[in-house]
Amino acid sequence: MNELIPIPWKIIDITRALNIKTFPGKINYNFVFSGISIDSRFIKSNELFVALKGEIFDGHSFVYNLVKKGIKGFVLEKKFLKSLTKDQNIFFKTNNCILFFVENTLKALGRLAKFQRIRSKVKVVAITGSNGKTSTKEMVGRIFETKFNTLVTKGNFNNEIGLPLTLLKLSNEHEWAVVEMGMNHFGEIARLSDISMPDIGIITNICNAHLKGLGSIFDVANAKAELVEFIQNQGSLILNYSDSQKKIFIKKAEKNKNIKDLIFFGVSENAHIKAKTVKIYQEKIYFKLFIGKNKSTKNKLIDVCINTPGLFMVENGLAAAAAGFQAGISLNDIKKGLEAFVPVPGRINILKELKYIKIIDDTYNANPESVESALKTLKNLSGKDNSIAVLGDMLELGSMAKYFHYQIGKKAGALGVSRLYAYGDMAEHIINGALYKGLDKDKVMMGTQKKIADNIMKKVNSRTWVLVKGSRGMKMEDIISRLKGQN
């Protein structure tokens, strides 16, 4: 599908969105901006530039060069105005610049995105959770695209910058938007939910992630639960029936009278949207998708194949199917969308470039639950072949870091991997856990990425599956590059 043209911005639209009554300079009220940008490298001549201040760069420092390139409109912080000299003021006026001054440009970006969401009249699916957000988002996107003009978050644009940038791409032709929401502290999901105003909310699961910033899995659940409060009138909340923290979400849902339907997905017989007879065949998952929301709904069953070997992806597919069902999409189109899903890079991708080795690339991120799922996938796929696990640190676990790394080592040992490699500050704890479960000393190793990759290539002389997984900050994809001879 060709990318639809975003709704353009008149001056009055911007002042309303930012709640600005007056601003300095002679204004051409007929000027129309085609879009909004935060990137000075790629901004188009008729776009509005929002100057964000980051850890490394400050967008305000690029303003003068952008004016020289012909950019006319800027959202700037008021402290920038106070720092302007007389000559600089003249410079902006001479170039007929349109300046909008705000207290905080990051918040302004969110206000512009919310205004765009409201005036576009789209409906929104918002997805959060500890694991599976991006894959679920992609599955929802493929399902909704079978029936609607759908805007889907690209990559994992799921923070206070990425989500607004997604919504700012909304056109008058879009009917649905599918957004992903990440977080590592309280208030972040509330902020993103306030901007996106979801009609359908999905919480995939709650796991031991972001403990460093939040404290406990209970706190993680409460932070994610902020989504529930912002679901719009006649909206739906979709939950994982097997999630240990679901009671927190149910209680929140009872307080939000806008929520019409509370839908559960999962492998449990008590779930409304469930999978039956799940099996893996030729690195794909096959199951029967069952939809039966309530006693008055005619039960529906259809065979589905998802192009991924990770059994945990079944629940992502069920969550996406639930969203499609709530949006009135037919069972056949839900099947069509799920089967069009292409695994996201770094999330259980199977790479087959090497002679003896099949690499399971799950390098995008890691927490204890996702690593355990990946180890099970490794064993399911390897069968009688050799199985090697290369595990990097799981970050943001706070005071529980040593404990969880030791437990993951125990899991690897219990599953009986052929060899285990550990990389990072927590490597020793992973190895000790595996040794405790009986893995031989000569089958474990910790070291640099180069040493690990070199040792794997020396040891492999027959069909072998290699799982590579760790948190984003560990850059475990570099080990894969070394294995493929690219470094």
C-alpha cells in the first residue's frame, strides 16, 4: 500500500494544538505546512521543525542553518527566545520565519500528535506489555490491512518521540492506527495513552523487565495498567488469560466505564480467543484459532499457520486476532493477516547462511521470561542436532540481576543444551547456574564476543543450532556478524 499523505497544518491548527494565543513576528496565515519533522537532516522545505533537546544534540542548534536552507516554521522553547540577540531577531524576521514558542518541545510534539489523532477521526489500537509488543503490533497491522487503511508504527517507535511521530503521519484516509507503547518508569504509558487515545488496548503479558526502574513485577504491572484508564468510549481491553498480574488490569477496567468489552486470549480453555492443537512443523507454527467471545457469539474455528518457530508467538497471534475480531474483521481475513506476518529482525529469525549452523537470531532484547522461551525454542528446533546457547546480560533487573542470571543458567542446563556461552558482567552467574544443573565444565565458556565466536566455529563440525540472545545494550548481533565472517 502506498503511504498516504498526512493531514497538512494551517497556522491556526498549530496554535490550537499548542494552546498558543500570540507569538512574535509578522505572520502569513495562509502558509500551510505539509508535515512535521524533528530531523534536521531529512526535513522537507515546507515542513515544521520541532527542536527537541536530547542527551547529545539540541535541535535548537540547527535552527539557523535550517533557515538558510529555506525552512520557515519552528517550534522552539521559550528559553531560546530569551537568548536571541537583536541581530538574530532581525535574521528571523527578514527570512519570514514563523516561530512557535513553548515551554517544552517534547510535550509540544505530543500535543501536535494528539491533535492530529483527534482531527483524523481514526480509531487506535495501542499495544503494551513486557514481551511480544512489536511482533503483536506487526500481526495486528497485517490483519487490519486486510480491511482498513491502517497506519502502523514502524520498527519499535514506542516512546515519547516515536509514538507521536507515528500519529503525525495520519491522513484523512486512514481508518485505524496501530501503535506500540514501551516504558521503563511510571507515568510513561499514561503519557503515551493520553496522546493516542486508544479504542482497543492490548496488554500482551507482564514479566520481570525494567525492575531497575520500577522495583517489582507488581510495579511493572501497575505501570502498564496506566493504559486501561485511557481507553475510549465503547472501547475494548484485551488481556492474556494466563498472565499472573491480570487482576490488576481487571480492577482498573472496572473503574473505566468507557470499556465495553473485556476480552481474554491464551491457550487456556477459559480464554475467549484461544489456540488448539498447536504444533511446529518445518520451522512454522500450526494451530486451530478458536473464537468464542461469549455464549451469544457463534463459536468459530479456523486453521492458521504463522511463519515463526517460536511457540510463544502463538499468544501474540491470539492477541492480534482478538483485536481484529473486536474491529469486525472476518475470521478468514484474520487468518490471512496472521499468515502474512513476517518475523521482525532480531526476534526468533532463523539464519541459514553457514554450512553446518542454523542461527536463531533473537538479539533484539531479553528478560528472564523471553530468554527461557528462546531456550525452549532452541531445543524444539534442534531435536537430535547439537544445540548451542549464546546468552548475553539481561539488563535493567536491578538488585535481582544475579538471581535471574543464575536461574537462566539453571534453565539452560536443565534443558540440556550441548554448549553454553555467556557474555557480559553477569556471565559468571549464568555459567554457575548451568553447572549446578549438571552441564559439564568443558561445555561452558564465558569471554569476549570474538573469543566466543571463534570457539563456536572451532567446535562445530556437524549440524548445529545456535541461539544468540541478550539485551539490546549487549549488541549480541555483533556475535552473529562474527560467526558469519563479517567482522
